[in-house]
Amino acid sequence: MHSHRLRLIFLVAMTTACASAFAQNVKITPLGSHAGELCARDRATIFEDPTGVRILYDAGQSVTGADDPRLGKIDVVILSHAHGDHLGDMKLSALGTGTCDNVPVVSAAPNSTTAEIAAAKNAAVVMVSPLAAFIGRKIETIRGKPTTACPVTGADVIAPLAAPCLAPAQTGGTRTIKASATAKAVEIIIVPAAHDSTVPIALLGEAARKGLEADNVSLTLGPPTGYIIRFTNGLTAYLTGDTGLHAEMQTIAHDFYKANLMQINYGATALSPEAAAYAVNTLVQPAAVILSHVNEAATADGKVRPTSRSAAFITLVKGRPVYPALSGKTMEFDGSGKCTAGC
């Protein structure tokens, strides 16, 4: 009887330990131009799974490049489309300079902030194939070595990696990333967006530039996309990418993947306050929303400006919290999409 009781206690303790290991929070940290604010150029976001896998989403123009001290370890780089404010044709000249709506930047050509960071951090490049091939060539130029396909164990890319590598997929495709010595993988799924994906001419080679500049056009690098990320604690995040309203917000993000956290890109030329709120309230219906890509100085002293577009959107969202993506402020979310710290 005594030994049976000891075995029962041990089993309960092990079950509790295993449950707590996968009930930890996902940490989400925006990287913008001004600490504690949501500013006009802000795009970059780091997602950290409880297993330690760290994902950089849309490096853009609100980082100083690979030397940005806020980056830390990056295992995966994802990119929604080729526009310069996401790919990173410019970068901050320094942290905290200028104003929230007028940030000094310098050129990141010919490499881009995305390629610089992926090369320096030995990150897996997970995005649609044409975009991955373009970034891969930039990484090759930086390192002087070919950028090869990511090694996999089973179906998983295992982090940390010894060198930057490519793990592209088509729209609808999935890549799984696993930290070494862990049992569960983070799933990254590429999903549709309604936008454009032309690359800045400044990032093209000389021959391509000469052929395109005369007509003021550029190349399209595959379709624009968003992402679904399924974390090991159960959180399912829908990253919209730049997009207008589209039916797949409901059929894919809500109905199929059942996303409980939504990071919405709120571009003025793509979404009105009413359309953005409809996407949240009716189409996706997440437990919580992170507001990003606002193209305005949305906050002052960390508070949303009452007369901003951002405030107009937040007022229309019903039944769920909206958290502005304040630079450097880490938010923590449990598996149900509830913010448990930093919000």
C-alpha cells in the first residue's frame, strides 16, 4: 500500500510537471523606433515559444540591422511580402532618434535588414519560395557562401542552426521548427493575404534596375501572405500581413485553425477602421488583438492618442482587448489567447 501511494504521488508530480512545461506563455516583443511607443515605421515583432524557439516577423525599417542589440537569438525569420517597409530597404540610423512620426533612416541596400539579420543569426528563412530565393541570394552575397536548404530531422528544422538556411513553402504550406532536446515543434503555416508584393528597385541588381526604372515598375516576388503560428502551449496566432478584407480570414484563420490571437496590420490604404473591426469582430473572432503597422504616431507616453486612426479602430472592437504593439514591451500570452503579463 505504501509503495502504491508513492508511485501515485510520483505519477501526479510528473503529470503536473509535464503540464506546466507546456502551459508556459508565449512572449511577444515588438521592435519599433521609440521605446514604449507604437510609431509610424514600426513593423518588427519577435515571438518566443516556451521551448525557446524565437521567430522574427517582418524585420522592416524599425531595426538598425543585424547589430540591433534588441534582437538577441533569432532561430527563424518570416516575411509577409517584399515591400520595403517589411523586407527592410531602409534601417534606423540609431535607436530613439527623431520623433514617433518622423524617424531618421538610412539605406539598407543592397542587402535588406531581413537578409542581414538572417545571415548574422544563422536563421531559417520561412516564406513563400520566390521571396525565400531572393533573400537566400542576399545572404549568399553577405556570407560569400551558398545559402542551402535547411537540414531536417523527420519533418522538423532543429534549432539552433549552424548556418542560415532556406525552408520555403507555398501558400497553405507548413514548416515545423523544434528546439533541440524538446518534444514539441512550433508550426508555421503560410496563409493568404490581399495585397501586393513588389520588391524595392534599390534592392535589385544593376541589370534589373536599368530594365525596370524607365517604366517605374518592379518585380513581384510571389504572392503576399500572412501566417498562422501554432505554439507549443496551445496559442494559435494569426498574423495578417498587409491585407484588405478577404473571406479566408474567416474560413482559414477562424474556422480551420481557430486562431485565438490576431496581430493585425492596420495600413491606411488597405483597411478602414470599420473594415479592420469587422475582420476582428465577425471574421476572425480572436480572444485578443495586437495592433501593429499603423503608419502613424499612434501613442504618446505609451497611451493611444484619442484622435488617431488607431483609437477609431479600437473603439469599434467589441468583446476582446486590443493591445498596441509598444516597442520593447514584452507581452505574454497563454494557450487560450489571454494576456497574462505585460499588457
